[in-house]
Amino acid sequence: MPFPSVRPSPSAGRPGREVRRLERTLLYYAGSEDFVLLYPVYALLFADHGLSTAEISVLFGVWSLTGVLLEVPSGVWADMVSRRLLLVAGPLLSAAGLGLWVTLPSFPAFAAGFVLWGAGGALRSGALEALVYEELERHGAGSRYPRLMGRAGAAGTACTVAATALAAPVFAAAGYAGLGAASVAACLLCAFTATRFPEDRRAAADGARAGHAPVLAGHPLADRAPDLAGSARGYLHTLRDGLAEVHGSPSVRNALLLAVAVTTVWGSLDEYVPLLAAEAGASTAEVPLLALLVWAGVTAGGLLAGTAGRLSGRALGGWVAAASGALAAGALWGIPGGFVLLGTAFAVFQAADVVTDARVQEAVTGPSRATVTSLGGLGTSLTTLLVYAAYGAASGHASHATLFALSAVPYLVIAAVMARRRGPAAAGGAVRPGAGAATAGGPGLPGPGSGPGSGPVTPSDV
């Protein structure tokens, strides 16, 4: 099925003051959220305190299970209460979890820290994308969403790269305690930044009535958010709306499925990059520098998301197939050249991730936007659990290099699916009340690249 192109916004080239404020806040938020110096070495923190690879995989499973249990409830909540409030609370929970790791380093504390971190991530999941998308729509700048989210993803990854580069000297000077203190400070800064997000849910609902924002028949947001927030009836009503949209809209359902498939494997593998580096012979101080190569690739992928979104399905599928080969070859090659290939592969996966992500957001037409996004997050969490379980079980029988190489196989299948789609990778948006019909045949399945339209990033013209 062909994919529609992005619907232009009349003010896309001339963002107003409120749009610029939103963009600045989002970039600062994304950057501070990922400026966590523990990122590149926390797997080593666990290993240095006696945990085996299987036990570390259990911790990753706890992290994912927390997401599974909280993903959808938090998404529904984000459609009922202030999304800005949830964006403030999320980093505070993450700060508590990271602090626990370095103050009480033990398996129970690591597990509790992952529960807190997972809860914080669940609060942010869906809420951020929905807030940004609806605020842009409110100001007539909805077509800027892919570009902005692509830039935010790149900003976050760039800060991860910066944190990775700083991790080595900070670790040498202050050990894990210094890394933990800096990481907690970054989370607190992220929470403060979230207070600067604009949010006008009432205006978004008024726009929906006027045909400028999505609305489900009979259930405009303004009629529901104020008086049903916090009630069991409102929760179930919002959840039902989100489930109905996924069940009743092939474009939403297929966009979610492709986004989950693209994200799951590489999003799980990045947790094992430090262990792969250590296996290849890198010292603890060298591991962050090798991880830096990988995260530099992810940053480049975010910046290339706009270009990827304009590719045909066949072309983007070709990119993903080539990245699959780079992933396998890089893992087997070792250091340092192999990590350059890993970074290249992750760049392509990030670009494809952003593209499929945006397509989900564009396909959603109802008021339960965060709920739909969180349903996709639930799918990702469940499949990620399977990857962690498989990796942990296989770790006793195969090297990290072998497991990374085998993980490239699913992307050959994904590439084949993408190559069968027609039209540009970045889909443009479902037909909404009052909006012009989508081009090229209307809303289509997620094909080669649109980003999770529900909130993550889709490239438009980064």
C-alpha cells in the first residue's frame, strides 16, 4: 500500500515564538535526559560487583518487565492528566534509581533501581510525543514534528556520546560514585527542564472540534480530560478509545508493528555493547571510548532521519539490509574497526526507528494519542524481554560477538518487508477531520520509514 507524504503546515517555515520555545525545551529535555555518565559502564558496575551475564540479563528483564506492567497505564494516565507533570516526575524516579545503584551496590539494589528507572521511563513514554505533537498542531506547525523529534533524538544521542566521553576521566578520578553523582544531577536538571514545557490540553480539544486535531466521534478531549481525570471510569474509557483505534485502523496497527520490530533488537543489543567491548580485550577505561563510536553512529542516524524518511521503501530496505551485514561483520571483527561498523549499523537502525516512529504518530486520529503510543511501547517491552531472555540463555554457550552477529538476521526480514512497501519512507499523516486528503492513496501501512508517528521521531528535513 502506498504511503502518504507529509502534509505541509502553513507555518512550517516560520515557527512562532511558542513553537520555538517548545523546540528549545524539547532539545534541552532530550539532552539532559541522556547525559548520564553511568550509561556506558553500568553493565560493568554490575559485573564488578559479582554478577554474571545471566544475572545481568535478569536485571535487564526486570527493567523491561517494569515497562510492560506500567507502559499502558502510564499512557492512559497521560491522556487524562497533565503530561508536563509526568515529564517532571519521570526523571525524578530515574534519579532515585541511579542513586540507589552507587550507594547500595548489590543485586537487590540494582533490581530496585531498574524498577525506578523503568517507572520513570514509562511516565515519559507516550506523554512526551503526545504533548509535542499536539502543541505543534495547536500552533499550525504539525509538519515540523518529524524534523523536531529527529533533532531531539540526535540531541539526546549527542549528550549520550558526551557523557560516554566524560565517563572515562570521571571514572578514573572518582570511580562509580562520581559517575553516579553526575548522573543523578543530570536527571534532576531534566526534571527542572520539563517544567518549561507549554501545555494547553483545552486548546487542543477546541482545535479537534474545529477539525484541526484528531477526535473520536462523541468523545472530544475537552469533554473528558478535566472531569474524568483520576476516575476508574475515565481510565477505562480512555483505554477503550486507544484499543479501538489500534484494532479498527489498519494504518495505526501496521505502523505499530513495524515500529516495534525495528526498535526491539538493536534497542536491546546496545545494553550489551560494553560487554562486547570487554570481551574483545578493551580495559574498563577503554570501554566508554569504544561505546562512543557506537553512539556517534546513533547520533548521525538521528540527523539522517529526514533523509531516510524521503527514501522509497526499497531504498530504505536496502539501507537496513546493509546495516544488518555491518552489524554482523563489526561484532566478529573486534576492536577498534569492528566498532566503527557497529556504529554505522546503529546509525541506520536509528534512522529507520525514527521514521517508523513518526508514522505511528501521523496515523493516530483519536484523542487517546498517548495511549496508542504506549500500546506500541508495550509491544516493544514484551519483545525486548524475549531478546533479553534469549541472550541470557545463549550467553553460556556462545560469545557476545556470535550473539551480536546472529541478532543481525531479523533485520534482513525487516528489510524485505520494507522493500515491499511503495512510496516514500516517511508517511505523512492520516486523514483527519477538516484536513485535506492524504496523498498517494491515503494512510498506508508503515513502510519503510516514517517514525513512530506517535511520538518518537520521524525525519522530515533535519
